Amino acid sequence: MSQQGRWKHLYKVMSKPGPYCDDDWVPGSDTIDTLESSKILVIGAGGLGCEILKNLALSGFKDIHVIDMDTIDISNLNRQFLFRQADIGKPKAEVAAAFVEKRVKGVKITPFVGKIQDKDEDYYMQFKIIICGLDSIEARRWINATLIGMVDPENPESLKPLIDGGTEGFKGQARVILPTLSSCIECQLDMHAPRPAVPLCTIATIPRQPQHCIEWAHQIAWQDKRKDDTFDSDDMEHISWVYHAALERAQQFHIHGVTFQMTQGVVKNIIPAIASTNAVIAASTTSEVLKIATGCNPYLENYMMYAGEEGVYTYTFEAEKKPDCPVCGNLARKMDVDPDMTLGDFIESLGERAEAQLKKPSMRTEEKTLYQRFPPQLEEHTRPNLRLKLRELVENGEEIAVSDPAYTIDFRYRLVFK
Amino acid sequence: MTESFPAALTGPTSKERKYDRQLRLWAATGQQALEDSRVLLVNSDGPLGANSTGVSGVVGVEALKNLVLPGIGGFTIVDPATVTESDLGVNFFLEEESLGKSRAEETCRLLRELNPDVQGYYYSKHITELLHDPDFLPRHKLVIITGPTNRSSLGSLTQQAQRLGIPVLYVHSVGFYSTFSLQLDAEFPIVETHPDPETTQDLRLLNPWPELADAATAFGDLTAMDDHKHGHVPYILLLLHFLEQWKQSHGGNPPSSYKEKTEFREFVRSNARTDNPEGGEENFDEAVAAVLKTISPFSLRSSTREIFEMEQCKQLTPQSADFWVIASAINTFYNTHGVLPLPGSLPDMKAQSADYVALQNIYKSKARRDVEEVTSTIRQLESQLGQATPQILEREIEVFCKNAAHIKVIHGRAVPQISSDSDLTTLKAIRNQLNMEDSLISVFIATQVLDAVVDEIQSSGQQEAQLSVDDEALWTSHTERILALLSRDQPVPLDVDVRGAIANAIMELRRAEGGELHNISSLTGGLVAQEALKVLTRQYVPLDNTCVFDGARSRSEMYRL
């Protein structure tokens, strides 16, 4: 097999300067050697991950690792093209790695079936670039904070570029993050606000939409009637039960429109996904990886959003690095609060506030612990604070440190009274 | 009771499960349209020059991948090339064993593996041979052509497709650049454009029909209500109520200017109760937030007005497509009532269940009556047009009425080219773009030069087989020729910066010597498939008509050329 023949097109581009390359870029075999020896980590082997693995292998990378904890489901087959009907139930990372290795000769793909949190800094330190195709904000925030924590100013090798892609229906985005140097996932958190949750009192007492009836069946009726079974959104019998409970409640309130499909969508928080959008976003991220690894063209600085509902629309811009970013900045982030809100309500609201999105926060000021979930004695000791108003616990403008079991770092906020 | 729910699985079919994530975007009707479609990919048409077997065609195969996965009915690959070593470094749908075999056959085989529901066909021939069979092209609902391809094949293919009303996508992916153009019918109507739900609310607060107006007065005296009731009046009824009060003190006129609307907003806000335990009322907060968005008289969007004024809408014939018959009936409705049929959907809002459902029913039944009125106009039109039995399905009329405010007609254009017989509109649009700073139109021009270079190589025949796609003289002469075409009849020659931008685009393009980079082809295959899906499902809004992606600078632009 002739490398020159096989990689003809790629090598040509790597062997000639272009008008947008840096003046000191050296085309030719050194660049090609750098490309082929760069070790890349892919996080996620789903809709984006399958595409990313294919793209990296056909961009000349030879040493690729992939992490994914999931197994293959039938609903993946409309886009995750490395999987077949017979693969349902097998781990995504292993099947994807084996497929691409078999198809593209000379590439080594090492799968890891598990969580990114199972791996430590030593593991992440071995890679040159990390590329994410995830559907979870939480996992993105974790890897972002980890990579930022790893940066040692004395050691340029400790700075691992993070390329992140995400899609929803016909929309998506690709972004390049240079930990500590450019805007990070956490700086941009409020650009990806969670959908507001329906208030519990609506679900419990005044449903108006079919979704409210489904939430009731899922959150309240299940707890009431089947609390000994752990609800599993992949168990068709469980979904079916919730569907029928929701349907009955909807009839009682004369609400139309509860369907099985909607029930699944609500309880699993399903995001529509298609092959074409994944292809666009995955290839956009891998194109940036190729440019960063070789210097053959300038890389994205630092965000490209894409929307395909009406023609082909992209918007490329530089998201700002925030000095008060809780992860890469050194100032506490300002948060406007109502001083008459209780600590309990405040804690509850952090799950939904776009700039926080913390589901199980504990918090303290410099002097005292406001609320601590663990250990149980401390929880019991701080629980009475939940009923107190914020103005009784903190000064206007005081800084608090918030921790959450999903993250290894503390988030600092400065509470400013409205 | 809930315990007695049947444990039996009444879930979706395995097909619905497989396609679940896309059915949430285009529903069963869109899926059916895809399954009824066969797509033709013309993936190469002869060598690009010395030592070349032709376009590697990765972008075309990647586009098909994204159509096979969601389950189009079938595809046909036309590609006379045989698989070479360099194909294996860039095309994922070929394997070691494919070397030396027909590329059409091998890519077809490996694409079919992706979805057993999809039929795949292949021809290891030139497209011109196949076009001799008049039945060949009509089997397809869409054609994707991978460029560069020579002028004569491209011309006969796009013209035949245009006569048959088959949309065409002409695609280039070269190095870090890609461009593609979509050729559609002269009128390509879309009903289900899927606008942002935020923009589609039509609540008719300034011109409520009697049942809605009655609902607002039926609530009675707000001030006499207890806190619970007061805090659960749906905001739509609050706004209607306060609008009446406002009108009484403003000579019968609703707030119209921005200043008046903000005054009205404060007036609504001032009526909220703050002495309750919550210190405010959610329904009033919703009402306040909705003032600027919803207190506006109905106005017809200009795109809809244009459709009503089109000849096809005004002059129906027995051959008129359903779209025009329904559009004409809706135009009659608009002329009678000054509004479009009510879409009938109601946003969620703070309210008691029964009050919300009652209000929702007022909107729904008005929408139903509007559909009935439009339907009866359509039945009259059908009989005037000589149709004995109703032709247009009620479901189709309903969907149209619901989307009436956002229907769209794209005026399709031929695949744009820069040549001596170019359309003047195309040349003008390109010249306008050249004046924009950082425009990517220079990339489109560079691919046009590539097309011309390849056309010369291919039409020069065997004796010139030594010519290379990287031949300096060919590039220089065609660049100058195309620049001359662009500045023809212009008072001033092309500006130095413009020439510089074009020279840069050509330099970047030539790095690849006509070859593809997998990433750029995969990305472009995604964009092209996206357009194909929109055209085939007739949902969402397709490209009109040319897109350029610049992978060197990670951005794209759209032009109507």
C-alpha cells in the first residue's frame, strides 16, 4: 500500500502553502508526520461521534481514542451509521472503533466503555487534542473544567485544545476552546439555557397541556402507585404505563393530544436528531482539529453556529472570555437575587438559572456554611437555613462558593440584591 | 384506576422507533414523501486530466449516506470510474477489496448496508449514455451532480431535469472549499415552512370575534374576585378586558404607537395585586410581557401578498396544482374578512385547567369554522374547474389554513454559470457581491474557473491527455476570460482588492489540484442532504439558490445567482 497514493489529496494540501496560512508554516513531510503522530481523544460515540471517528481516520490521524458509556439503541440507527440492527445492545465505543479500524487501514482506535469522570488528569494529558460530540451539558462542563485545571503555564504541552460540537434538529454549533486562553464552555453557559421546567403546582393541580399530564404520570402517579419499581425510561412497559396514566388524566381534564411519542419525548427529554445535521457539525469540528494539528489553515476563532431550517445559515463569531467565569476567570460572577427569597427557593432556582444550571448545589460564604448536602449531620445542621431569607444570611454583594456533586470545582457568585 | 392500566405494550412499531428522532421534525407525511423518492447521483463524468480518474465523488456519496439513513425510497449512482488507491484515502464507502472494481457498484453496495429499507441501483457509465433512455430521468425525484463536470453533460442533464420538474443540486467540494446550487421549478411552493413558533402566534386581540369578546366580558368584575381567582384569569382575557377599558378613555382607539403600548403595559401592570403572599401575579406578568408582541393589528406578510398576486393564484385552470387552488380560496377568505384563517393554537398560560380548555376551544372552533369556509370555496372552485368530485383532501386544506401566514413560493432558477451566455441577473448578483468586503463569492468564481479548466481538458480529447488539472497556462487563460466576462459592459474594471480576493480563492482551491478533503466533503454532504430532505418533504425552506462554504475560515454564505 502506497501512503503517497492513498493519501494523495490530503498530502497535496499539506504540501503547498495557501493564502491564509501563517507565513512561517512549513508545508511537507514534517507537517504530515506531525499529523500522523497526533493522538486524539473523541468523547462520545453517538450521532456526532460516529462521524467524528470516520472523519479523523480519513484526515490521516492514526492514533484515536474514544470514550462512551452507552449501548446501541434502535433509535440510533437513523444517523449513527457505524451501527446495524444486529449491534443493538452492544457498547457504542467498541462497535464504532472496530468498524472504522476495519474500514480504514492503518488507523488504531482504542475504545473505552465508561464515563469521562472515570479517567484522571494523567489520562487526558496523553492527548494532543480533545474533541467532544456530547448531548449532555454536564459532561461538557466537567471536561472543560478538568482541562482548564490541567493547564500549567510552564508546560505548553499541558494546554489541550477542546473542540466541541452539538446539534438539535436542523441546528447546531461548533466551537474551539483553548483552555485558559479563550472563552470556555462555562463562559458560554448562558447561550445554552435549559428549557424552563413546568411548575410543580401546575402539574399537580391545574394541568393545561398534554405534557403537563405526562409529567404528572411520570413524577407523581408513578411515585404514588409504583414507588417500589425504579422508573426506567428505556423500559417500554414503564413508558406504556405512564402513557396510559397520562391519557386518563388528560381525559379527566378534557385535554387533547397525549400520544405515546409525546410521552417518550417528555420523559426521556428527547432532542430531535438527523444524520445530515450531525454530518455538518461533526465535520466542522474535525476540520478544526485537522487545522490545529497541522497549521495548514487558520482555525476557528471560536464559534460557528449553524441553522438549516431556512436555506443554509451559519454565523461565525468570537465568543468572549468572561473575567467572572467561575471556571476560567478570577472574579466571582454577579448574580441578581431577590433578597426576600428563601435560601431553599434560591437553591431550587439554581437548576434553571442559565448562568448556573446546578442541580444539587451546596453553598457557603467565607465565614459560614449556608447549606451543605453531605455529610448528613451537616445537612441536618444547615437545613434550618433553607427557610431563612437571603437578606438574613448574606450581605448585599457578598460572595458565595457553590459546589455540586457533578463538578470537581467550586463556582463563585457575588449576590447582588434586586 | 391507574393500577388497572393494561401492561400490554401498545408502543410504536419498530419502524417508528428507528425513525423516532426524525419523525419529530417532519412527521409521518414527510417520512412518506421521502420513502416515495428515488435520488439520482451523477458522481463523475470522466478524467479531470492526466493521471486522474475523475472527481473522487466523496461529497456525493456522503450526501447519499445522509439520505439513506433517514430512509429515502431508493437511489441510483451513475459513475464510470474504477476504484483507485487514492479513493481509499478519502471515501469511507469503499474498502480494500474495492480496488480496481466499479466505483458505482462498490459505493452502492456499502451504502445499502446502512439501511435495508432502501433500494440501491448503479450504472458504471457516463450519464449521457443513460439520458438516451427517456424513462431514465423521470424515475427520480431529485438529481445530485458532483462537479466539476463538463459543460455539455451538465447542460443536457440540467435542462432535461428542468423540463421534467426534477430539482437538481450541483455540488463542488475541492480542498477547503465547497459550493452548491439548487435548481428548482420556476415556482416551488411550500406550505409547511416550520417557522419559529414565537413568530406564529395569531391571537386576534385587537379584532376578537364575538365568542372571544364574550369570554372576556363573561369573567365579570375583576376587582371582586378573590386572590386565587384573580391570579388565574388567563392573560389573553386580561388583555382583552384592559383593552376595552383603555379604549373607553382613548376615544375608542386601542394603543397603537410604541409609546401608547408601553403606557398600556404599565396600566396592565398597575392592576396586578402585590399584597398577596407571592407579592405579585404570574398571569399579570405574562400579560405585561405579551403586550408588545400581541397588541398589533393583523397584517398580511408581503411574501403571502405576493403569492396572492401571482398569476397562478388569480387564474386557476383545471391543471392548477392543489397549492394554487387552496391559495386562491384563502385569498378570497382574506378579501372577505381582512384576515387569514385563524391557526387556532393557543400558547400555554397561567390558568385553571377548565378555563384554559374553554378558551382553547374558542380558538379551535373558530379555526374549524374558518377551515369549513375555505373548504366550501374550494369545492365551488373545483366544480367551476370542471371537477365532478372533490379532489383536494380535507387534511391538506387544514394544514394549509394552519400555515397560511407563512406559506412560501421560491422562484427557482437554473444552475448558475459564468459564461458568455450567462443570465444577466446572475452576473449582476455576482458583481454586487464582489463589492462586499470579505464576500465568499470569490470562492464561487474560483470553482467556475475550475469547471472551465476541466471542460477544456475533457473536450480536447485523447491527443491532449497530457494536460493536467494544475496546468498554469490553462488556469491563467480561464481566470482572465472569466474576469473579463464579469467586467463586460462595466464602466470601470475590477478593483485591485477584488482581483486579489479572487486570486487568493484560486490559490487556496488549487492546493488540492481538484481533490477532495474528507472533512469538507462530509460537511458539504450534510448541507446538500439537508437541502434534498427539504425539497423532497416539501417542508422547511430550501436554499435559494447558491451556497459557498469556506473551510479555511470556517464560514458560509448564501446568494441568489
